[in-house]
Amino acid sequence: IYQIGNNPEQTIKLPSTIHNCTSVQDLILSVYSNLNISCDRDQGFLTERTILSVRNDDVSSINDDALNMFLGEPIVN
């Protein structure tokens, strides 16, 4: 990210599925496929993917939407 911010002429290609998202939920499911389905996932499933936002309010909202997609009851330790 640092290199991108320091080189405004650099172009980054986004996956074509990102451009087809019409809602935040579509974006979340595009980045974190099958988040709302119970299945086995690789250990790095969540940590190897990122949705970036410039505003903390948006980050909080996206996190809430993503957490609400998980199946089952929440467990708080």
C-alpha cells in the first residue's frame, strides 16, 4: 500500500468480480467467498484477504455485515 500511495501513476488491476458488486454484501462475498455457508476452510481464509476502506466508520459497518453472514450463534469469550 505504501508503494501505491507514493506512485500515483501506478495502476492496480482489480478482479473483474469486484466491478460486478452492487452492494456491500456482494463485495464481502466476492472477497470472502462462501462466508455464509458452513464448510471447511484453509487456515488463512480470512487473513489472506482484505477489504480496504479510508473511513473507520465504513470499516466498522463492513465488519458488522461480514460477521452477520456467519452461520450459528455468536460466541464471546
